[in-house]
Amino acid sequence: MFVDEVVIKVIAGKGGDGCTSFRREKYVPNGGPNGGNGGRGASIIFKVDEGLKTLLDLKYQKEIKGKKGENGKGSNMNGKAAEDVIIKVPLGTVVKDLDTNLIIADLTKKNDEVVVATGGRGGRGNTAFKTHSNTAPNFSENGEPGEEKTLKIELKLLADVGLVGLPSVGKSTLLSKISSAKPKIASYHFTTLVPNLGVVKTKDNRTFVVADLPGLIEGAAEGTGLGDKFLRHIERTKLIVHIVDMSGIEGRDPYEDYEVIRKELKEYSEKLANKEEIVVANKMDMPSSIDNLKEFKKKIDKEVIEISGLTGAGIDDLLLLVADKLDSIEETNLYEDDEIESHILYKFKEEQPFTIEVDEDGVYVIHSESIEKLFKMTKFTDEGMRRFSNKLRRMGVDEELQKMGIEEGDIVRILDYEFEYTE
């Protein structure tokens, strides 16, 4: 089964909890803290496997979870990091974060890999909090939660040339003539149900990869027929070879056929429609094709290459022209910079890292990714609670609550937990 699009949730592993422990040995008074740190949680990594040609392995996985890091132990023993989860994907896989709508990775090279969800760091043991003023800290941290993301995984084939056209115009026949690919060929529409790739070698020994896609029909860009499902596979191509059935034996007008496909390409993607195109008049072995071609050329201002997929006439010249065009077209990125998730952070002015709202019950609800993460990592012993409160105060939470008119005894909520406010 050819699967080229899946949506999946990934949850990286939580970091192991830090340990609160004290050295207790006979004849060693005041042993001091010796709690170790927790281990890092498992990250989720996507890695290219050139042997894979489909996303079938991911289709039935709704969720991928990483394991938790090992907890720290006494005697300053740090927990072991969890083993990362490596998911193998085909060459040409695009990973998109549905929450931000940004591209995390476009995996187009052998052995490419990307961390799609980072495991949480391990919580610190009480040894890490020892200071001159507090030589026996009685608290430690929980592990940091791992990243959670909902991802859209798309496979976009790596090909230099994309064959487009209405059903039964001869795309598969042409691919079978110019490469060793063996696509299914028949006289009925939608013979091609999945994309086919073929490696082509010209008479002067230049090579390129051609993708034959299921035929497009009117309305394909909106989901009619099969074409819209596979249009993504020509987004990477440098060149489009637009094949038109010049015989008109099915009662269709070749120029109208051409315009239908151009309209679908444009509605799917302006970038796709602007790719360089070679127009190919196929089935020129048919008696009606010559007159139809004359009329077609009157309506189009592009060069038209004449071939017969059945007899092979004109195919060698077409391949040489394709190779020449490919040599002259510069490499371009599939995505613009503003579509790609940046891993470099520029801080010009730090924004307030939280928001507070009062709900209909008069509860002060704090929203903040950093505060929620801090909350989850806090062990609520007396000392842990004191440190948590101090951090909120330094972040300006208390000051903001007071500006909003909070009073002693009012309720403050973080996540699903509620606290009574005290001065």
C-alpha cells in the first residue's frame, strides 16, 4: 500500500526525577546531601532509510512515546538516560508541526535525521542545590516533561521531472519507453493509482529521474479524482513535462485539456504553476493528430514537442531537450525561510513570560509554558514550595496579581491545581 501522508502525535520521554538523599555512615557525622540527578528522557528522532518508499509503517501509529529517564539515587548516582526512539522514514519526507504550521525538517539526503521532539532533562538531586548558605538542602527536582507535538508527515518524491496530463494521455507508456520502470498501462482512466519513478539515460549519457503521476482531472486541486493526492510529488521537480493527447479520439479538444491541467496546477500552488514546462504532443501516429496539432499551436505560445509513445518517434529528441533544460535550471528550496522552524533564538526584548486571567468563578488562572514546566518539575515539600513561590515572585507574578486586585484567600490556578493566595 502506498501511503504518503499521516498525522501522528509524538511525546518525548520525561526526565528522571532527582533524588533527595543524605550520606549516612557510621562514624561520619554531618554527612551532607548525596542525591543524584535524574537521566534525560528519550527524544523522538526521524531518520532517512533509503529502502523505504512509503509511510505505511506510520499509518497505524496514532502516537509515539519515548521512555522516561531513570531517577537519580543516593550516593550521588545519576540516573541513566533513556534510549532515543528512532523512526525510519523514506527519502523526501517532510515533517510539519501542526501547532505552529512550520516545517521542522525536509529530509532529502542520505542519512538525514532530525529530532522532532526533545526528551526532558533530568531533575537535579539535592546535591546540586548545596550552597554555602544552605549546606543540607532537603529538596530536589522532578524531571522535565518531554516535548509533545502533533505532526503531519508527508512524502514528496525526489524527482527531476514530473509528467502531468489528463488520464490516458500516455504518461505511463512514455515512462515505460524511457526507463526500466514498469507502470501499469491500460486503455481506461486512472490506470496509474500510485506515483511511479524511473531513471532515464539520454543518448549522450546524461541521467535524470522522472515521476509519472496519476492523471489529473478538472477539480483535482479541490480533491476531485486522484490527482490532488499526488500533486505534492511534483513540488520538488525542476521541470514539468505536460503531455497532451493530440489525437482527440475520446472526443476531447487538446487545447481545452491543456488548459484544464494548467488551471489545476495554478490552483494547487502558484509556485508549481510557475515551474518551467515542456509541452509534449503525444499520439502523433494517429491520423487526426496532425490537424489537431495545427489548431493547438495557434492557441499556445510555447514550443510543442511531437512524439509517439507507441512507436517511440521523437522520444530521443525530447529526452535531450529535457536534459538541456535541467542543466540550465538552478536548484531552489522547496520551502521559504519563513515556513521553516528556526532553531536559533534572537532575544531583543524579553516579553512577559505569562498571562493571567480571571475566570467566571473569580479564580486567577495563570497561563505560561515556562511556569507550567517549572510547576511539573517541583516537588512540593516545604522547601520545594518555598523555592517555587520565590521563582514566581522574581518573574513578576505576584506583582501582576496585586495589580489585578487579588486579595488574601483568593484562589490561583496553574494547570489543574489550585492554591490559596497569601501575602
